[in-house]
Amino acid sequence: MNRPTPLLTQAVTGAALALALALALGASAAADTVTAKLRFDNMLPFTGVLYAPDKAAPRQRATLDQKDKAFSTPVVVVSPEAELKIKNSDDFEHNVFADDKRQTGIAFDLGRIPAHDQLKLPVRWKEDSLLRLGCKIHPKMKTYVANLRSQHVATIPFAPGRQDYEVSLVQVPAGLQEIRVLLPDLPPLSATLKAGESRTLTVTAKGRTLGTIELARRGDN
């Protein structure tokens, strides 16, 4: 029986290892794009978040500013058990409070924040939720804190008078197949999607249909 020479054996072994490595790298690099098309006919939300939950995501802190009697963003994303830094960049006092016992079971008042000062808010409330923050000194101010675990997040910038929106998540690992949408005062909406699949979610509140969300996923590899 002919036996392969040592050089041939090394070549075959090297090729097999290279193939295995290429397959492993290809599997780990497989990523998709998830697109959400939203349409609302009634009661346009203030903000929203599209994301792929990922329990392995690193903890993410965030900073929220108060400037010109407004919060710096309609929604800020932070991880459970992390901290949210809240700054006051105005020349006068602000306040931060929450009263959302129905959705998150949370109510607190952090008191007054002096001009050009800051405080830290530990995130210790319900995961996968939007918590509304306000200022008792300036009642028109409001923002939301999205408490979630993910590295793949897109915020949804709703605007008065506009009904249709489209946002995307890119480079979503193929293994993260659950896609969620958070909207104020509503439970999370979710769908399981593989590459090439699509789903339509109906947004309802108190028996009324407010809009629809069309989710589609395509493979990028």
C-alpha cells in the first residue's frame, strides 16, 4: 500500500486546517441587516427603539444632558445595572423625576440639579422597558431611558406630521434572531427572524390599532 510522503501529509493537513479555519471565521462573521418600516395612523409615539437582544453584550453606560430647557435626546439607551449620568448644562436649576408605576413599577424624584452640576442614576428597574423622565421645574421637558442589553440598537426619530419611517440594524450576528421594538407605554413587540424572512407586527393599545411595523432581514454574507 502506498503511503503519502511526509510533505504530502503536511500539505493535506494544512489544507484541512485552513478550510476548517475559513469555515469557522465565515460562521462567526455571518451578519445580517434588519430593516423596520413603521407606519402610524393614530397617536404617533414620542420615540422608539429597534434592537436585537443580546445577553452577552457588555454593560453600557450613558450620559443625558439638560440644555436650553430640553433633554439632549428623546431616548437614551443604557444597560441594566449600569449608570446613567445626568448633566445640567443650563445656567439655572433642573429636576429629574419618574412616575411610571404601571409599566416599570418605578417612581422617584432626584430633586434639584444645580446649574452646571450632574448626578448619577443607577439603572435598577425592569429590563426591556422605556422609562419616562421629566423635570418638575420645566413641565414640557421629557425623555425616555431604554433599559436593554444589546450592541445592535437603532433609535426611531418620530416627527409631527409624518406617518412613515424606516430604520435599520446592520451587522446583526446570524445567531441573534429575536428582534424587538420598544414604544412608550406599550409592552415590547418582538419577532423571530432568520435571513430572508419578514414579519408584520400590529401596534395596538386599548383595543385600537395604532399602526404597523414591517420587519425584514437579509443576509450580508
